[in-house]
Amino acid sequence: MKFLPFIVSHVRHNWIRTSSTVLAMAVCIFLFATLQTLVYAVSGQVKSPGAFRLIIRNNVSLAFRMPKSYEAQIATVQGVKRVSIANWFGGMRDLAKPRDFFPNFAVEPEIFLPMYPEYQLDPQERQAFLDDQRGCIIGKDIADKAKLKEGDSLQLQSAMAPYRIGKPFEFVVRGIYRVDQVRFPGTSENMMFFHFKYLDEATGRKTAVSTYRVEISDPSQAVAVGRAIDALFRDSEAQTHTETEAVYAAGFISLGGKLALLLNGIGLSVMFTILLVTANTMSMAVRERRTEIGVLKTLGFSAGLVLRLVIGEAIAIGACGGVLGIVLALFATKAFVKAPMIGDLLKRVVNLGLPLPIAALGIAMAVALGLAAGLVPALLAYRSRITDLLRQV
């Protein structure tokens, strides 16, 4: 500790270069921690065993639909408790202002609401919603942002061609649902649900189904039930693909299952680049202080001590960059869930937060990068002779 002032003095020798190096290191650790947090959160949800709800879509993609007649057949599969249509509506109050968008779905509320106990309504609100075909329920976040209350009218136009009927869809807010974040952490309060019958009738009863939501009796049988459902429609024109809710939602984030590979590749590329930059910076700093190092050796500082001082400077820069990067990542993970659209999807899939192991690993990596970058300059200072260091060029 008695040589700490020397290290601080070296770090402050050229504060502009030191600041830029710390910032570069911080960017590296920020990217690593942020991307690994996303991978960790999504992977954990996909592997979780407690899946009691499934989502069924067309086997080709979500762009292709399924007949409404599938609902009755799905209900006959052993292990299925409930089945509800859930069509993505894509409605906006103003198509010219997509930033005002919030997720909205056409559902069968008599079946859908019992399947999703996390969306809590007062009994009066629930009954009012069920009785009014043009009624809808919205989350508390939407109500607060749009200043809507129970009984207010709401007009939405869909951005999807099948739902363009030449005029806006008119809804009446019949309830504002709330979420118990203790029991259902991460559940979004920024969604809207309305009657599928209203959508179906408004489009001439020609509405195909984009997804079916299925509640099963035994979560451990999720895979077996999913296979049984897909087997029903194996020979049909619209084959199905059944998966748990977490896997379905994670598919949007995971870029088709290549998330970990892609993000880890980005992280490694950035870290290698930062390592080269930091190593070059440290080499320049040592070369600029050749005379200073020569004086230290002349005063009796051993070559080993000089080596440790240079390495200490590199580790200090790495540690500062690591801490700054983790702080930035902490703010970023909190900002993600507030972003339009992607934030709502993240909140439905994961309870996003920077895990302590990833934060610790990020700081450790920053220190390791600093050590690796400073090792070669430290060895050069260790091996240099006093006469070479003090020779004037």
C-alpha cells in the first residue's frame, strides 16, 4: 500500500489518455455485462420447468394463420384444461405516431382471464368487460400514460392489413387491470385485451387465428401435450408448432436461437480490440516515462518493484473501467424494460436485472484485461538497463 501514491501519480500523469483508456475498458465491460445478462435471463426462463401454459402458432411462421376450427380439436387433447384464441391486433391510436403504441390482443375473455390470474380485475370490472363486446381492459401503465379511466372511449387503427376496415375500431375501457409483482414478477401492465368476437364480426367473420393459448393440467407434461397437439394437424394444410410461453417469447429475443453465439462473438471481438488498445496505451505511457523509470532504478528501486508498479497501474485502469462498465450496465438493464415494444416483451419473458455473478465476472475480466495489457510494457521496464533509460535521444 505504501507504493499506491506512485501508482496514482502514474495514472494521473496523462489524465486524457488515462480517461480514454478507462472509458474504452468501460465500454467493453458494459457490452459484456449487458449482453450476458440478457443471455442469462432468457436462457433461465427457457429452461425453467414450471410451464403450465402453451402457445400454438402456424408451423411456418406467425405470418401464416390457422383456422378457428382448430380450437375445438385442441380442447380434446388429454392434459389440456382450457384453450383461448389470442390474436395480435397491432392497434395504434395514431398510425403516424408509432411511439404511442402498446401491445393489444383480441382474446376470448371468458376463457382467457381464468388462464391468466396475473391480470387482476375487480369483480365489477370483470363482469362489465364480459358483458360489453366492445369493452376492453388495459394495464395501469396505459391508463396512467394515456390518462384513461373506466368508461372512457378508445379508438385504435390496426397496422395489419386484415384488420383495416376503413375506420377505427371503437372500444370502451371497462377495467384497468393490476399485477401483483410479488407473485408475478415482471408481468407487464402495459397491455390491452378485447373481445375476439368484436374483431371477428368487424372483419366479416373471416378472421383466422394467429395463436392459441393453452392451459395444461400438469406442467411436467408440457412437451408431451405439445407433441400431441401438433400431431393432430400433421397432415393438414396449416400444421402447428406448440411451445411454452417462455420459449415462444424468448424466440423473438434470441434471434432464432442464435442469441448466445451472436452476443458472445460480439463480446469477444470487442474485448480483443480493447485489449490491443489498452496494451498500446500502456506501452506509450511506459515509453514516455523512460527517464522516470531510470531515476527510480537509480534511487534503488529494484527491477521487480518497477515491474509491479507498472502492472499495478494497468490493473488500476482496468478496475476503474470495470466498475464504470458495470454501473453503465446496471442502468442499461433497467432502461431496457422501459423501452417501447421491446421493453414489454422483455417484461413478459424475464425479470431482467444485472446478476451479481455477472457483475463480479465483469470486474474480474476488466482487471485481467488490464493485467494482460500491462504485462509486456512492465516486462520491458523490468529488463531495461539504467543507462538505456537515461540515454538522451
